[in-house]
Amino acid sequence: MARQNELLPVPYVHVVFTLPHQLSPLALQNKKVLYDLLFRASAETLQEVAQDPRHLGADIGFLSVLHTWGQNLLHHPHLHCVIPAGGLSPDGTHWIHPRYPFFLPVHVLSRVFRGKFVAGLKRRFQQRQLTFAGSLRPLAHEKAFRSFLRPLFRQEWVVYAKPPFGGPHHVLGYLARYTHRVAITNHRLMAFQHDQVTFRWKDYAHGNKKRIMTLGSQEFLRRFLLHILPRGFVCISFFGFLATRSHHFFPHSALLFPLLKMFHSHAYRRKILCHSCLATLDQERVP
Ligand SMILES: [Zn+2]
């Protein structure tokens, strides 16, 4: 119990993994496979880099939430990971504090993530798990698929980290905000007139400028429907010592329970900006 109390007040970090836009068409045709790979590759990346004694040398726990949209409702798959800043020593006896201001080096995360994701894609290709339809049909040939993957290594993949923020109360704000989202919220919708939908958005590429966009209703619906997840797909996952399966073996995962309890019982009101989708939320009371 004393250990749990020690753990609770640690700061948290927020890391966002984003898929390069070239993968968007493939992801839309293979949502389950690619979103699942996004969860796995990012989780393995975080755990592997954290376990490296050069960076942290500890076992970490975190939760990941999938968002598939950008502010303009186009396809922009990214994963928000909320991580207690630090980890357990390999022998499980003490808490190891991070040595970098941003917890783990982002450029290392980016490279490792890229390698794991592309390797995962190759594996799934070999296992014939990928579907290629329409304009992607040529990629069904191995040589073409390899050529398609090659340029992905010539660019840096976007992994973004926010500086550590306060303890569990802040995390609850994050949880409320990221787990209860759809591609657009009512308060951003301004008008539906003459078969056109007008909504507010923030232009991340241009200094978070507030803008207004009007789309034909068909195009608006097309964009909205891009974000429907496959049936049964869960958009939040827990990893490491926050994973459900470790509860029996690792009592420290009780760290999660106060979070979830408060998440379900308290009111939170805090504006937080998502780096990728740039959504802000006035958190509502959660019953
Ligand atoms: Zn987001």
C-alpha cells in the first residue's frame, strides 16, 4: 500500500504516434490489421526503449487511445499514449525516475517505431493478411509492395511528446477527453444549410489558426464515415504494468484503479489540446 501511495503522485507524459499519410489508403482498406499494428508497434517501441538502460532501464505501464481523424475530418490515424513518467526496476523493487525532461528520447522512439511498423507490415503481407483493392491492387505483388514501403524509411515518422504534467488528476482529464471522442463534436458544428455543413476547425499546419470549413453534405459524411472502426475493435488498450493480465501478478497496477474510479465519479473541467486532432474539450460530468 505504501508503495502504491508512492506511485500515485508521479507526473505523466503524453506521447503521440502518427502514421505517415502515405499509409492512409492502405489503412482504410485494412483498418483492423493496421490499427492493431499501430497499437502493437508503438507499445513495443515504448517498452523496448524504456527497458534500455541507456534511456530508463525500467518496465513501464501506459494506456493508448486510437484517434483516426484530424481536425478537418480527414483520415489521420494517431495514437495517444499516457504514461506514468518512470518505471519499475527490473527486479520490481523500486521506482526509476526518468533522466530526460521528455521521459524518453523522441527521435529514438520515432526510429524504432518506424522499423517495427514497417517490419510488421511486411510480415502481414507475407501472411496474406492485407487486402489490396481498387487503386492499391498493384501492391498485391511483392516487388511493388516493397517499393511502396521503401520511401517510408526516407522520412522521419512523427512521434510527439508533451512535457510531463501533473499526477493522476490530470490523467483523468486526459482519459475523459481521449476515450470519449468521435471525429467531430456537436459544438464544432455551426450550420447545415443548402445541403452544406459548416464547422469550426483548427489548422495545425498554420499555427493552430481557428478556421471555418464548409463541405457538401456528401463530402462531410464521407469524411465522417472514414472514422468508423471495424465491429468490435477496441480503441483503448493498456500495456505493461497497467495491462489487465498483469493485475494478478503485479499489485502496483492498482495505480490504475483510483484513476478509473475517479474518472467515473468526478467532474473535470480542463481544456487540453490534442497535438494531432487539435480537439479541445470542456470535460463534462461523467456519471
Ligand atoms: Zn487525437
